[in-house]
Amino acid sequence: MTIIDKLAWIAIENRMVLSSRSFGKDKFYIPGGKREAGETDEQALLREIKEELNVELDKTTLKAFGIFQAQAHGHAEGVIVKMTCYTAAYTGTLSPQSEIEEIAWLTYADKDKISHVDILIFDYLKENDLID
């Protein structure tokens, strides 16, 4: 089994979840990415969100949200993505940067547009009455 270790930023506004879609991809993903060598979760997440969405996360509000694992979308069977999720306030205006083609605020009804691991996260958010 191979594990892809990723960090994700859970942003909820108006009971919807911020999601992003990279160029050439058919699914939306909760924003975030992989840490670089020597980076902490905090450093990697702040860097990834700045690179992808052009906003600054407020590290004083960064809170662990949960860890979710599922089959990695678009990878061979047995390749698992492990998403360590955080919430945080942000400053700036969200805009797609780098490899991000599109951002969207999604609801539970949009589950057909997201990856396997994000479905688990959306299920959790819905069960806890955090999204519509």
C-alpha cells in the first residue's frame, strides 16, 4: 500500500465548502497539498494555500480538524490519500493561482464533483450539521 500524505484547509462559508479544481482534472479537491522536506504541517499548509489561492491563512487561528483516508482519485488501486485537515481564518481575496483552474463553494449535493477522500470529509461535515 502506498500513502499520499496531504494537508488540507477546510474553509466553510454560508454552509458551503471551498473546493478547487486543477487544470486537466475532472474533480474538485479541498485546497491544500503535500509538504516539502522539513516543513511542518503549518508551514506546508500556509505555503500551499498562498500558492494556490493567493490568500494568507492566519496561523494563530489554525486548528486541527481531522484526518481522513481513502483510495486516491486517479491512482492505482491501493494508493491511499491521507488528508490531515485544518481550519483557519484567512485574509485576502480568493483567486485561483498556479495549477488551480477553478474554485467553487460546494454543498453536500455536489458530492459527485469531488474525490473519494473529500466525500468522507463532506459526509463528516454534513453529519455534524456544518454544511447544507
